[in-house]
Amino acid sequence: MSDETPEARTPAEARLAQLLELLAVAPPAVDADFAGRVVRRARLQHAVVVPMRAVGGFLAAVGHGARVIVGLTRLDSRR
């Protein structure tokens, strides 16, 4: 802890504090199936993102190879 006096709140910080107080007093109701839906959506996104990254890496390699063949980019021996 420090002995410094706290700085005055900005209007945005005051509004955030007000909203957080409202949230603490009356938390929103959560559906019983909410956690299950979140997990299913995360699994679906993970199942999609892994192949998309692989395809993206492949297309980047093909694009780099095409630029080397055309002569727009030099072949980098470190790659």
C-alpha cells in the first residue's frame, strides 16, 4: 500500500464503478444449459480452427513458392 492519495475518477471510471455495483447487487440469471452451450461452441470452434490454420499455412507456402518462381521474392535459405 502507498501513502499517495487516490486520483479523482474519470467519468468513464465512475460509470464503470456504478455498473459493477449494479451487477453485484443483482447478478443476471443464467440458464442451466449455458455452460454446456459454451463448451460445445468452444469445441466446434477448435475443430474448425485447427484445419483452417493448416490450410492457411499451406496456402502461404504455395504463395511464397509462386513468388519465388516468378522472381518477386528471393529464396531464403533459412526457411
